[in-house]
Amino acid sequence: PTGSVVMQRREGYREVLKKWLQFQAGTQLVWKNGEDVYAANQRKMSALYEYWCFFRLLKIVGKLFAVKTEEVAAKMIGKGADGLSLKLKEGCAITLDGTFDSGRQGARYRRLAVEFCYNRTFSAKGKAMSWTLPMRPDYTLAFRPMGLDPEEAAENDLITYVHFDAKYKAKDLASSLSQIGKDEDADEDEGIAAEDTQLKRDVKRVDILKMHTYRDAIRKTGGAYVLYPGRAKPHLYEPYRKTIEQEGIGAIPLLPGFEDE
């Protein structure tokens, strides 16, 4: 009896009711776009890892930047003939809004509008642009002063982007877990330094170079980072001259089952 006052208010009962409602909602949710990636094989694990990283980042971003649960539900869940349907789809853009309040007073007080974007395209035209070819990072965080719309902020150089790309290139899940910390790839260039060889054990060199592409091509990019299924420490690099516009490049391990490490 979901309308029962006891079920809604009494300690213990209300927690059970909440979990039961979550279970009921979950069993009614249809994800047609995810049917192509359920099987754990070579061609589909990369897409499944990309989806998993989206929800992992969403959880982190939601806590840091006050993304409302109601907005997540409104933008990601639709109602159709088959019931509730999850809209998440590889290549389909989703943007969620949040806020950041520094909590400080005076000159250091900062209140920012935050956007968490999935598959946002930065075209060769417009304010939010790539100056060469269209770019589409898997995930983008956009920061701008509160009260300015995105176009106005971009036009006045008052917006900063941070990009993330999920990279999963293992043949299968078992080989990925067994190869963590091992170097199975030969050096792509004899001139690669020893520290780069260590890097290759965790994330591919070509993926770091892709982050250079995002940072250098997309206007007002503050950083670009690889997300990969590993357990090594994050690799974070700073440019020769550190500025707000060019904060850094790196690789951050995100491995299912080890999220809290």
C-alpha cells in the first residue's frame, strides 16, 4: 500500500518502500539502444564501457555540481508504447545542467553554470567550435558564469571546456583484467622514453595524442583526459606554460568494480 502513512514515514518501512519503488521502476525501463552492446565480445565491450563511464561520471558530476535528479530523468527517460525508455545512445547528444558555488565571499566568490554533455559535437562553425575539423569527445564539462547563456559566454570568451574520452580496446573482458599492469604492446617509436613505455602499460600512446587534438583544436579547452579500464595511478601532464586556456592532458583509470579506489 504505497499510500500508507506508515510505509511513507515510519523508519525502516520508508526505506523498504523506497527500494521497492526503485526496483519497480527499473523493471519497467526499456533500453532499446543498449541491446546491441549487451554481449561481452570484442566489438561491443568498448561501447558498453563508454556507457558505464557515462553513468560513473554522471554520479561524480551530480555530487560536485548539483545536477538535479529530476532533470536527469526528464532528459534521459522518455515514455513510449513499450513504457519508460532510456534515451542513452552512442552518438546521440545529451546535455545536463548543474551549478557550482564556491561558498566563498568577496572577490573570491564564484557561482558558475555547469553543463555535462555526452557526445557533444564541436563543429567548424559557430561560437563553440573546432578551428579545423568537427570534434566529438565522449563527455564534456562546460563552465561559464551564472546568468550568461552558452552562446554569449562563448562569444565573450567566458567559457571553459574539459573533455573526457572512454577508451576500451581489449579483446575481451578477461584479457583486459589479466593484462592490467603488463606491457603487451611494442613501442611505436624507438625514440619513446622509458616513462612513455610505462605509460603504454596502462593506456595507449595514440589515445594521449587524441587528447592533444581535442585540447588544441577545440576553442577554450582547459583540459582533455582519457578514461581507461586500469588500476594504475592517473597520468597527468601540464603544458610548458600553464594557463587557464590550456590546463593539461592526462589519463585517468576507471575500472568497473574498483570505482572507490
